[in-house]
Amino acid sequence: MTDEIVSKSAFAGIAGVSKPRVSQWIADGKINGDAIVGHGHRARIRVAVAQEQLGLRLNILQRIAHSTTSPGDENTVDERIKAERLAQLQHGNARAAEEAALRAGIYVRADDVKQQFGAVASRLMTSFESAFLPMANAIVAAKAQTPTDVLRAMRAAWLEARAHAAKAQGEAALQIPPMVEIDDALSQP
């Protein structure tokens, strides 16, 4: 088998690559000299010599890819590289879309949400605690004698405290600048 001489197509099948890849190896000088019998498009390949030359001249990544590609495999190294590049571009596009959505307010950072929930909980606790004294005063003023009287006085005081807190929150909300949709902002001169 050391003197076996085959066509470029047959060598491509032996090497597990496409015929154009074999032609590219010849053009790049990775297969040359004693490995080539004849000239031009009718040139043939001396298998053992060509394989030895490729083993020496292909870089390690090319050799690994070459050794893992079986004859007739449509998924050549070039196709795999293109597929990986496409996947990389798709990942980059998805990331850019996520960042645009974040800037537009469609997505929010989890840490920001946690911080806002903490602020809301703090304001609620402050509202509850600030209502204790008015509730106690309402109970004393009502001269409540039964649990029902106490509950009635507490509810009345709580409704008043809740209305006061809602008014304060409403005034604070009016101080927040309005949200502007991106499309609206871009269309204005």
C-alpha cells in the first residue's frame, strides 16, 4: 500500500475530506513533490507520501479535525467552523437584544427588584408603626368596653392612617418622571 496512487477524489475519500480540500492542500504546498504524480487537474496522489506530508504540515487542530472526519461526512471542518461562527453571532445578537430590552425597561436586574421590594416593605412597616399611637388614642377616646368596640375603634383609626399613607405615596409618585417609550423618544426631534 506504500506505492498506492489514487485520484484526488479517491484521496479525499481516504482522508475524509472534500475534493476541493485536497486541491487546497496541494495549492498550499501541504501536499507536494513525491506525493503528486502528474500535473494539473489530472494529477494523482501517492497515498503514503501525502499522508506523511499532511501529518507533518497540518497544525494540531487541523490534524484532530482531519482525523475525526470520516469519509463521506458532510460536516467538514469548514462547515463546522462556519456553524460555530454562526452560533457565536447568534449568541452575540441574543445578548445585544437582551441588553436593549434591559435598557428599555422590559427586563430588570434581580438585585434592583430585591432592593425595591425591601424599600416597599420598609415603607409598609413604617406606616403600620406610625398608626399605633392614633389607634391607641382612638381606643381610649371611644372608651371601648368590649373587644368589638376596640376592633371598631382600631379599624377607624387604621382607615384614616391608610388614607394618609396613600396620599403621601401618591404625592411621591407624582414626583417620579414619566416613563418614555423608546419608539416615542426616537421619533421626537
